[in-house]
Amino acid sequence: MSTSMTQPALPVPAPASVLPEVLPPAAPAVAPAPAVASAPAVPSITVQPPATTILRTAELLLRNPSAVLAQVQAGGPELRELPLRLTVCALAGFGIFGFLLGFTRSPIAGLVAAPKLMLVGLGSLAVCLPALHVYGRLLGARISPLQAVCEALVALATTGLTLLGLAPVWLAFANTVNHPPTGYFHIMLGSIAFLGLAALRGVWVLVKALRSQGRTVLHLLAWTALYGMVGVQMAWVVRPFVGNPGRPTVVIRPLESSAFDAAATLWRSNVDSLKGEWQPRSYENTEESR
């Protein structure tokens, strides 16, 4: 008897056409993100180095000083930085011209004269500033103390830059007249003329700008006279700018008489030298004209 073994039937794979199509699960619907309002563009602020701003202020003073005074009148946050820029411009001009004044005698005298002339310009302004503000208030000026300081510094900085522009002219003048024994008197009289010319230009720039703004200038004229007297006397106190070549160089000498007596003596010495009547003893007697 034969034994038959029965094998289990294997499943036959169905054709591909009958297989159910399996789709990937659908992605959940995502709601669109709400529109976000764009922030306003912030303007970029370029911070310029101090040297650049000082040079820009100096250029504007030379080209259009009325624009600087209009900026002072308008006020604003930049007004707090303006006094430093104007002071640097003024000190640069006074310092360089002071060095050239002393250099007519020696380089050491020039180094001594430079800070002295800077002290005269800025020190006289500091002494007279309260008077400027008080005079302006009495005559109806509606400006703050900071604006008064800036206006005065505009005039001082213009004076300093004018002295800087006159430096080549001064060198030519000094080289022409600085010959012993009378060259000292011509140098001193010439220094007064150059300083006075530069100061008048600084005041004129300020007066012209104030008049264009429709403001009174009477207080400014009165203050200018006061500033001139204080400046001359302070120059006399911290003398000499140009040392008498017959005397040793000194930093500060004792006060002798007044600046106006010295100016009169200096004038007489120049007149005598032009007439040919100058004597060596007059040269010794006019030591106070330093």
C-alpha cells in the first residue's frame, strides 16, 4: 500500500493590477500664517570721528558762517557738541599764530607764546561771557545760555581761522621788518594790527548773521568793546608774545603800568624809528612795551 504525502497549497501572489492601491496618508491641512506687519525701516546712523566733525565745522565757518549761527539759533541735540568743535578751531588758529609771533625771536619763544595767545583768546571770552548773556537779555534776546556761548565761540573760532589764514602774510611781513635795532617795534605794532584785523572779522561775521535773523546787535557791539579791553589787558598780563631781543626770555613778568600806556609807548617808538629819531636809550626805556 502506497502512502501519498499531501503538500499544503502555497498562496499565489495576485497580479499587480488587482492589488489595492495604497495611498500615503494625507498631510494635515496647515492654516496659513497670519501676515506680520513689517517693522518700519530704521535709518542707519553713521557716527563720524571727532576729527572729521571738527574739520567739517571749520570748513563751514570759512564757507558759510551764517549757517553755523542758524544751527545755533535752531537748537537741537547737536548744540551740545558744537562748543567743543568751535573751541578746537579757535585754539588751533590762536596757537599757530602765537607760535609764529614768538618764532620771530626764537623757536623757544614761539613755544612760550603759543599757549599764551590761546589763553588770551579763550580766557578773555570766559571772563566776558556772563556780560554777553546779560546784555542780550536786557535788550530782549530770547536765547539760552548755551546758545549765547555758541554764538560767542563762533566769533572766536572765526578769529582763529582768520589768523591761520594770515599766517603766511605774517611770515612775509616779519621777514621784511624784523631787523635790529628797530625791528622789534615794527613786529609788535604789526602783531597788534593782525590780531585786531582777525578779531574785527570775527565780530563782523556775528553781527551780519544776527542782523540777517532780524535780531538786535546793540548788545553785541557793547560787549565787543568790553571784550577788546579785557583782551588787551590780559595780553599785557601774560606778556611777552615777542620778547625784547635786548632782554632774556621770561614767561611772566611783574605788572608794570597798563596795556594802554604800553600801546602809547609802542606807537611813539614806531613813529620815532620812521622819522629816524630813535635812540638806543629809548629802546631800553620801552621795555614795558613788551
